[in-house]
Amino acid sequence: MNTRSLKLIREVMINSGKWTSIEISQDSVYLDFNDVELGVPKETENFFLTVRFAVDSFITVFYDNIWDIDFLAKYDFKNQLLSEDVLFDIEEVKFIDFEYLNTFFHDYKKEKTISVVDDFNIHNIRNDFFMLIKTKEIAVVVGGNQMDFFTKYEKLDDSSLRELSNQWMLYFLKYQLKRNLIIKDPMCENHPLKYPKK
């Protein structure tokens, strides 16, 4: 994806997005996010986005309290597998380079890394793609030489991402124009763009 699309990914995640699960399967790391601003909502489904890193992938979690990363305790080192639900509100998402990553070594007391690369060193990484997710409790950096984005139904490219973002924005604008006092959409109500009440 191009730089503009990566900026859009950030924007659709930070207003109300939640990190809801992590899956590690050999050399792939999957992160699932709910309540992202993509598409038109359906009563039975949440807005959903999966980010996958592959090819020499890694995940590093920066933390102060060990209990904040208990989801990593079930990682199966022998088979390189993990599948855990988590729940973190997203404060920041950035697609970063190594220079920016260096700052996090001083902001948190500890760090924990999982990678299939035998001689992996977080202080000397050479991956093509990095994503930072900051929550109130922890910061997570995921990287790899391949990065892909998926909804429940499709792999996203620049065009499909833009289309889903436009669909959500039209939904948001219609919601603001026809607000129903009985049915409230928390994602629209808490969005930083506000329209005066009628």
C-alpha cells in the first residue's frame, strides 16, 4: 500500500479502534482490530480489520507491568503458535522506521520479543515494514518483510481501502443528519468530527 493508504489505515483505527486478538503461526503475526471506521455497519457485525506481517516477522511488546502482557504467556515456542483474545483501546497507530522505534527502549521498563528468526535482535532489525500500536498500558511493534490488510471478506488494496473508508464516512454523515434519539451509534457519537444537534 502507498503512504496515503497507510495514513488512512491509521485514521480509521485511532478514533474508536480496539485491538482484540493476536495470532502467531510460524512466521506470520496476525493482529485483529474491531470498531474501525470501514464500511457500513450491520446489526450483527462489528467493523473489523486484520493486519498480517510475514517473512521474518516479529512482535515486540514494551511494558512496565508484567500482567499487561499475560496474553503472551501461552505462546507455544516449540510449534511457534499463539491464539489469544486481548482488549486494548488504541491511542496511537504509526507506520515507523527503526529510528523512531529506538525511542521506546527508554519509555518502558521492559520488552518482550517473539520472532522465528534465530539471531533476531530488536536493536538491529532490517525488516521492510513496521507498525506501532500504543495503548494506555503497553506499546507494541510488529514488523516483517510483508504486510497485508484484510477485512472479513477481502484483502485490501489502495482502492478497496479508500472505498470502504468512503462508505463509513457517508454513513457517519447520514447518521449525523438523521440522528435517532432511540438508536445511538457510539462510534459516530464519539467521533472527533461533530455536528450541532438539531
